[in-house]
Amino acid sequence: MQRPLRNPKSFKEVVLDGIRLVRLRAGGAMDWLGAMNSPVSGKKIVLGITGSIAAYKAADLTSQLRKRGAEVYPVMTAGAQKFITPLTLQTLARQPVAADLWDEGNGWQPGHIELADKADLLLVAPATADIIAQFAHGLASDFLGSMYLVCRAPVLIAPAMNGKMWSHPATVANVETLKTRGTHFIGPEEGMLACGYEGIGRLWPVEGIIERAEAILRKS
């Protein structure tokens, strides 16, 4: 049962994609107090970020998931760190960033196993052709690839790459392999790409990725 607002004049209630949001107006400050109805609320989402120019959008994705009440645990590949710093994601997620398979903390349990065990969803956005191939062939050469093999939570992949890479028979086969194993995909979409081409390959919009994550968690 939802409680009435104490001072309706100080708040604005908005319903966005079926989520009740309450925006604070008092003192000129603007803040979101709601979103507890989101399926990601209280869930542990491991966010894999790989070496695409779209890696900068992981910052917005992290922020939006946190606003909906999710716990976000960033995992970065070496390539991802060329486009966005671990400090940025650590600050937004309020969690340490996992990146080095050989630097896994002070606990007795390997970090990639501990993180995989706690995950309610593994979301990889953006996902390069390389990480898709790595997952499809079971390669455990870095933290993200190793964690993927251990993780039994649902997996959602949001690809971002050059259109020719996306349509290459090797990538097509790898995507189909992962789909047969139950992996979820969203995108890519069409548009102007960073490489100068226009066509399919852009990362799906952040709001759309979150909506798909919510739908998956709603069913799990």
C-alpha cells in the first residue's frame, strides 16, 4: 500500500514505464525518492563494460540503475579502461571496480567467483565482438570472461561495434551460440557510428537496456 505524501505541494508524482516516481521540489532541490516498484530494486547487477567507444554510456547506465534501487558492481576489461576510468564507475556505483583477474582482493574466495555467486543479473553493455566470441567459446582469459563461466544468473548483452563486425559470419555464429544457451540480447540499433559508417552497430539506448533488464528480472 502506498502512503500519501505529507506535503503534496512540495512533491511532483510521475509514473514512468509503470514506475511510481516522486520528485522533491522543496528548497529548489530535485531528487528522486521513488522507483521502489522497479524489478531491479534491491537486485545485484554485475555490469560488464568492454572496449567500445560506447563505454562512456556505462556511467549513465550505472547511475540510472542505482536510481532504481539496484546494487551495481562494475567489471571492466582492459579495453574499456581506454575509454572510461574505473574511478568514474566506482564513484557512481559506490562499489569497487573489478578489472584484474590477478588482483582479486583480500578474501579467501577468488573475486570473480564471489561476484558471480552474488549476481542477480550479468549485464554486459557495451559488448564488443571480442567479448561475445570469448563468451561463446568459453575463454577465461580475463576477469569478465572467467566470471561469465561461473555465473548462473541471467545474462543480458548489449552489443556495440562496427556494422561489418556485427554482420560477419563469425559474430553471427557466436551470437546464435549464446542465444541457444539462453543468453539475452538487446540491439544493436542503426545510426551513425563512431567509425564513420552509418548502419547497424550502435549501443541500444540506456533506457531501453534498463527496460529489458527489468523484464528479465521480473520473470526470474
